[in-house]
Amino acid sequence: MSEQNKFDFDLFVIGAGSGGVRAARMAAQTGARVAAAEGAPLGGTCVNLGCIPKKLYSYAAHYAEAFEESHGYGWEGEKPVLNWETLKRQRATEISRLNGVYENLFKGAGVELIRGWAKLQDPNTVLLDNGKAYTARHILIATGGKPVVPDVPGKEYVITSNEIFDLPEFPQRLLVVGGGYIASEFASIFNGLGSRVVQLYRSEQILRGFDREIRDFVAGEMRKAGVDIRTNTNIASVEKTPEGLKATLEDGSVLVADQILYATGRAPNIKGLGFEALGGQTAKNGAIKVNERYQTSIPSIFALGDVTDRVQLTPVALAEAMVLVDDLFGKKQKKMSYEYIPTAVFTHPNIGTVGYSEEEARDKFGDIRVFRSEFRPLKHTLSGSAARVFMKLIVDVASDKVVGMHMAGDDAGEIIQGFAVAVKAGVTKAGFDSTIGIHPTAAEEFVTMRG
């Protein structure tokens, strides 16, 4: 028997989220024999409990303020009310459609989809929860991450981002715990949908890791929009009362809410996988350790995406999958760069960013020039809204290269995505200055910054 055919498959993928689906499809298209095991709906966190439903709810949340703003443009009439059941139903219908799309992608590529939870039996064997075992030359772990809630007395009463989309009743009072992008996004979204939102964060400012001025600006705008952000504070305990969930804070004060959302971090999803039992190496937080080719300490086993806890973004998992497939079944030419990865945060206002924050750029490049602009967008000259836009460019003086771009405002993600191509390609400030703007847009501000 040839080396090739002594296994059932050339590649067995555990987990059919963004990274796993991309790797399985692309590997199958090279002619490799590929299987993927998944016990949950296809598409992983992003499709089912992350980016897609979150963006849909973010769109939903903007309509309330849009109706308010429309009066400045001559629109009259009753204020519409949110039907929570309709929003949930529409979201569920769209997610089911996407689950079907992923299934068809597998069929089209010739990937064998195996429904069920898989665990590792040995370096080349996977055991399904139905008792069936499969062998493979290469095994890919793409099981993603899951929300974690700290051990707070009463933690059984709180929810995570997994439950927030499908709550039986709309929470009129929502307490959000956490200061990262997931906490801040849901605080914004539910504030926009009509909840009274309090966001608690144990440190001194939300959105750690982002540019300091962007953090301060967005926190200010969120407060202006009605989110009650309280920093340097945390929950000591939660109890259920007839009035609602009672959260006692560390300073002894009490808040009562209909729901308490904990968005305080995510952990790699490796429980029950059997990776460590085989001697596989993990980091302190359970992340699977991999080399630059996504190979684990067990040579036949690979891992990518959130389970490796490098950069927890869907497009990063997709890009990693392309590199891995090229490595295993292609020309071994692709490389992955983790520098200049653009990202967006769907707070209200949105954040779009690519490259280094001002603080990081000072550390890395030393001599930098910073250009910033804050203004009221044209739309709001009539709308009556007090919302503002903030933009920032960071330039390395030695090379004149733009090494950081940051924006907070409507469509920041769409705008930064366009500029990210240029920044990744090494555009200079002179290149920005010689580019003509599109008028009137907010984006043109980036090519007219001189001061």
C-alpha cells in the first residue's frame, strides 16, 4: 500500500469555522482527500455567534438614531418601535441560510462533512463521539475559542455573547462587564436598540490595545449617546431578586439589571480534544502552540485561528488556512504577515484602524509625526446630532511612510479597508498628499491633513 493511501484521508479538519472551512475547501481543491468534523452549526463563531449577527444587530441599532436625525431633513411622523422577536427571527433566517452556504461549499469542493464532536486518539487518528474512528496523514485543529466568565458568586445568572442574540425578552436594563471590543460593541448596540446600558470596566479606559486618543474619543462619544461607562470598577457578586439581577460592586454600590453580559475574554476551545493527553504543547491560557507553519509539537497535527490565540480575527484565520494548505499540498510559497492587519470595531461610532498606535509607533520608530483631525460630518449639520468624527495619521519621519491610520466615525471600517492596501504597500505621506480627495466625503480628510 502506498504511503498516501494507508490513511483514510490526507487531511482531517476538526472544527468547521472560518479557518477550518477555508483549509478543508482549499485542500480538497488540490485533489487531497479531506474530511471535516463539526458538532455545531457550520461557520463557527463568526457566522453563528460573532461578526455576522453582531453586525446585523449593529445595523438594527442605527435605525433609531437615523429616524431621530431624519427630522432635520424634513421627515415627520411617529417614532417606530423595535419588535425584538422580528429582529431575532430575521437574524436566525439569515444565519441558517449561511449555514447552508457553507455546507454547499463543502459539497462543491468534495470535502466529506462528518457531523459530530471529534477528539484525537493518536497523532494520525480521530475518534468521533459516535464511536467511529478515522485516520489521516495530517490533522488540523481549528476549534476556535469560547467566552469565559470569571468565578464571581452568582455567575450562573449572567450571560455571554453566545446568549445575547437570542434572549427571550429584550433587556430594558443591560449591564455589560468588560472593556474590550466585544463588550464595547454590545454596549453600543443595545444602547442603540433602546436598553439602558451600564458598562463596567476594571481598568481606567475601555478598548485597551487601541490608540489612546481613539479610546478616549470613542468612550466620550459612547457616553454622549447614552452608554453609562464606569471605569476602575468591577462586580463582586450577583444575585437574583424579584426586581431583577442585583449586582453588588466591589465598592459596595448596587446595580439592578434585566441581564448581565460578561464579555471579559475568550479562551481557546481545547477541552475534551485530547491534544494535551498526546503530549501536545499549550500555552498557559490553553492556546495550542504552533511554529511559523502552524505545526504543533506533534508533527502530524496542525492548528490555526483562535485556538492558537495569535490574532483573533476571521480574516486572519482565513489567511492562515491559505498558507497551511499551500504548505501541505501546494508550492510552499505563501507567507503570513501579522503586521498592518486592518481591523474594525462596531461600536457607535465605528472604529477603523491599520498599523501602529501612536504609543507603539513612538516605541518602534522613535521620531514620528502625528496628524489629527476632529470635525462634525456634513450629514450632521442638518441632522441635529452632536456626533463627531476623529481621524489620525502616524508617519515615520525617517522613511516618510504612513505607519498608522485610525478613525472613529460612520463607516470607519469601510474607509480604512481601502486605505489599508496602500499602508500595507508602504505608502508615504507624500503619496497621501499628492492624492486628490473625493468631495464631499469624510474619507477625503485623510489626504488633506497638513497640520
